[in-house]
Amino acid sequence: MHSKSVRDEALRLVSGGQSLNSVSKELSISRAAIREWRDGGVELKRGVNGCFRCRDEQPTDEAVYSRLFGFYLGDGCVSKTRSTYVLRVSCDAKYPGIIADVTRAVEGVHCCGSVCHVKAPGCVVVQNAWKHWPCVFPQHGPGRKHERKLILEAWQREITQTHPADFLRGLFHSDGCRAQNWTTRTVAGEKK
């Protein structure tokens, strides 16, 4: 994501007579990006390129974000690929309703991206590629989530406190237990 000053500079050079190719080389920006700014303006669009965190805003639907944040913390991860980041949430294949819920949550946070389902033995991985997943989930980092300290940003804390049921729903449905404990055992003379 290039700053507005960089975008303005690129347009100034193009309007001054330089070719897209020379401006691209000078500023190390793709010709396609410069062409898009020239034809459509330098203001960030809310659609494909729009990241609510880059605009210092809250998500459009905070309840959906809260639920997806729970799914992410439970059985999700953000992985770096060559050119972008991919959010992956692993779901038990026995629960198609939860897979659909995760899919809707991903679509609700990243409205312009396509969601893929990758089938593996016993599970379905719901995934979506977007360069802004680290903005949306700043807890992203190297290593396993349960082995490092995860601190919620102030805006995330506010959302999860406003929508705790959605947050817990994401946590329980991704990493909770669905087994009914039907056995008893005597421990230290007490039935448990």
C-alpha cells in the first residue's frame, strides 16, 4: 500500500510528461498501479483495496469481525505466500454449518475476496488470500499462537467486549469440545 504522497508524486510525474514505464522505474511502483491512479484517482477505494485498519476505521460489521477473530484464535492462521497473505481456518468436516459460518465471516470481513474450501482427511480448510490479513489480525507472527503472547489491540478489545457472544461462538466452534462426557470415575473417594 503506497502513501498518498507517493501516489500524488507518481501522478505529478506522469502529468509532467514522463511515461508510465519511467515513473514505474523511478519510484519502484508497478505500471498497473500508476495507470490505475491515473485513470481512477489516487484516493483509496473501499472495495478490493479497502482495508478498514489502513483507513483507521472499525470493520463494517463488528459482530462478524468478532466471530472471525474467535475462529482465527481457535483454529486459524495467517501465512505469508510469495505475494500476499492467506487466512486459513481449519474446520471439522462433520460440521458443514460451522464451515458455512466461517465462510460467511471471512466474506463479511473481506467482502471482495473469494473464499476457497480445501478438503483434507476429516477437515475442510476455509481460506482467503488478502494482503491486509496482518492488519486485521495484528497477532499474526512467527511460531504457534499458543507459544507466544497474544495481546489484543484496543480496537479489538472494544469489539470483543461489545460482541462477546460472537467472539466466544468463534472460539467454541473452532477449538471447543463437542463430546458429551458420559462416564464417571471415582477419584479420591469422590464420584466425578
